[in-house]
Amino acid sequence: MHKPTLGFWHIWNMSFGFFGIQIAFALQNTNVSRIFQTLGAPIETLPLLWLAAPLTGLLVQPVIGYFSDRTWTKLGRRRPYFLAGAILTTLALLVMPNSPMLWLAAVMLWLLDASINVSMEPFRAFVGDMLPSRQRTQGFAMQTIFIGAGATVASAATWILSDIFGVSAVAAAGQIPDNVKYSFYIGAFALFASVMWTVLTSREYPPEELAAYDEAERTSMGLPRDPERPPQSSSRYLGSGIGYLIAGLVASAAVYRFNGAQELYVLTGGVAALGAGFILHTVLRAIGQTENFFSHVLEDLNTMPTVMKRLAWVQFFSWAALFMMWIYSTPAVTSFHFGAVDTSSEAYSEGANWVGLLFATYNGIAAVYALLLPMMAKRFNRRVTHAINLVIGGVSLASFYFITDPTLLWISMIGVGIVWASILTMPYAILSDALPAEKMGVYMGIFNFFIVIPQIVVGSLMGIALRILLGNEPIHAFLVAGASLGLAALAVIFVPGRRVSSTTEAGPTA
């Protein structure tokens, strides 16, 4: 009993919702720094304000993954979460650009990102559920095509509205321009419509059928899996918990005693919270109350496959670089390439709109380049393909510092589009073959930790590094981001690979 091969239009329909999800995500990435600066946020506080996004993903994605693994309704397993997330994201998009104060804009970023994550996390597991191994690179590449297409539209929205339709791009000090507001309104409609398309045109395998397919695929293809690992002993969890808790509290006290930057509390508090979590899990074990989300996630985190552990480092350095780009693109381009620091000036507005076009460029390139990824994976393998693309991306981000003419930055964005397509496709294609079907959702949610943690580290430390080591010049962050992608390429070497029969992807796939 083998999982059926799905046709092009079936894969299209099940991926189309990502078009709208990425519109929302790109509107956030392109415009949030602009909104924060307009409402009075200094450059050095931007990383801290942006921490709302990764912290929300850290909490939401494993929760949604865990419960979607255990859900079965008339709408299926993953689709109820697509729909709920779409409704919440639509409402958040309508409110976000109307925030009158900085604190409210920061709160809305939390709500917007949480809502996006409710829909986005099950889409990754959806590919693993519905497609056999031989089609998974194609499936994740199709998602990347829609991600690139949606982000291209959203990133160019403010420029299109102002330069083509004449919507005002300038507002009074402290006010959000109309072209930003209208782009959010249009994005809200597009998101809801595209997710509803996937909900209404896709079906899902019932749990028992999915389990049978997974078992048959493992047996017939001889997919290598890590042996089952016993969970850590309670004493090890307790010892780790006490150690992390003490380290986090001592570090927090040191930050307070020496008047350290408040961003550091996110890191030190996170370490303390991790320790408290281990201690709580030890208590739950002792009283036999481990059948809950919290305990399951900690146990699954402890026993995750080797492939996933090695990919964690690749993801760490990749997403640290991306987060730096998203945070600092607007302030870097407006100040370094356009010479503007006044957020109410026409030059700043011109530079911010140009950033939107640059973002549209890299997302458009990603949509096209994703078509090539299955062929590259077939010709080389998934790991080599990803490493090559990471090197290209690293050189491209670093080139921002050396290209002074803003009209030439589109050249850099070609490379950024290449690496963006690869980051959105190859790690998931590599990982999905190493995961059991019954835990596809929760492991995809845990995998998001390694996207979120680097963003927390960047958000906590990059503002300090920029101020102390990098002359408070946002353009220098692009050099750091380029180096980070280089480290990600090196980390790919240590991800275990495998060869499977030609029926899986006509060659090496990992």
C-alpha cells in the first residue's frame, strides 16, 4: 500500500494558501521597521521590538503541530488550523497599520505573527502527510513558488500604490502613510481568499490510512531512521533544569547590576525559563502526569533524529542572517544609499519604497528559482544543492556594503532570492524523510525552534553589537549576515546523507 503520486494541480491547490500567508508575512517584514520608526522607535530598539515575531513562533508552532497531529474533523487534520489562522491574520492585518502608538504597534506585531504561525506551521506538515518521498522536494518547492509570488506582490505593494495609482506615500510626522495602510487592507483580502482555496479544494488522508502509507514507505524504500532513543532520566532533566535556571538568574542579575542593555534579558530570561521547564517536567514525571503537550514536546526534543539535530545548526546561521536583513534593510538603505535619517522626509520615503521593490525582487527570483531546485537535487543531492545556494546568498548580502548605487542593489537581490528559495525548500525536504508520519506536525513545530532561536539571539545582541562594535551603522549588519550564511554552508557538510532508489527522486536526495 503505497502513498499515491499526486498530480500538478493537486499539489498546486494544496500549496496555494501559502500565497496569501506569505503576503501577510512579507507585508510584516517590509513595513514593520518603517511603522516602528514612524511611531518614534530609535534604530537601536528595532531588534528588541522585532523579537515579538520569533518569540511568538517559538510558542505557537509546536503547540499547533502537536494538536494538529491529534486532530481529525470534517475538515481534516491540518485544514482547520489553516482556516482559523487565516481569520485571525486577516483581522490583525486590518488593525496593524492603524496603530496610533508604538506600544500598540508592538502588540499588534505579536498578534499578527501568532496568527500567521497558526496557518503556516500545518502547511509544512501537510506536504509530509500528502506526498510520497519522491515528490517532497517538488511539494516544498511549490510552496516556495507561492511564497515568492506572494512576497513579491506584497513587497512591491507600497511602490505600486504610490507610483502607479497615486496613493500618498508621505504622511505627517508620527502618521502611517496611506500606501502602507492600503497595502495591508488588500493583503488581508488576498490572504483569506487564498487559504480558503486550499481548504475547499484539498482533501486529507484519515489517520489510519496515513499510518499505513508511512509504514509501507519505510519498509519498501528502506528509509534509514535513527533507533528509538530512551528519554533522559528524571535526574538528568532535574540537573539540567537546575543548572539552566541558576545560570539564567545569575546572568539576569548581572545585567541588572551592571546596567546592561535590556535586550539581554530576553536571552537570560529564556535560559532561566528553559531550566524551569525542565524542573516542571521532572515534577510531572514524578506524579505520572506526562500525557500533555508540554511533556511530549520536551521528550520529542530530546529524542529528535540526528538529521534534525545537524540541520538545526544550518537553520540557526541561515535565519540569523535573514533576520538581520529584515531588520536593517530599511534603515541601512535609507541612510547608507539614500542619505536620509528623517523618517518624514521624501528621501526616506523614496528609500523605504525602494526596499519594498528590492524585497519584491528577491521574492520574485525565489519563485522562479524554486522551479530548478528539484532538478538540482536530482543532479547533485539536497545537501550539496543547499550548500551552494547558501554561499551565493552570503556573498550577495555582504555586497550591500560594497555597492553604493542603490539602483544596482537588485543584483545583490538575485543572490538573496536564490538562497531564500533554498532555505524555504531544501531543509524541509531533507528533514521530512527522517520523521515518522504520526509526529510530522510536532517535529515540524520543534524544527521551528531553530528558526526562532537565532532570531532571538540577533534581537537580543545585534542592537548592542551595532552600537558598540559596528559604529551604529546598519549597513555593517549586512557583512555579519553574509558571514552567517557562510557558516550555514559549512554546517550542511555535517548533515547525514543517504542514497535511495531511483524511484524516490531519480538519484541522491538527502
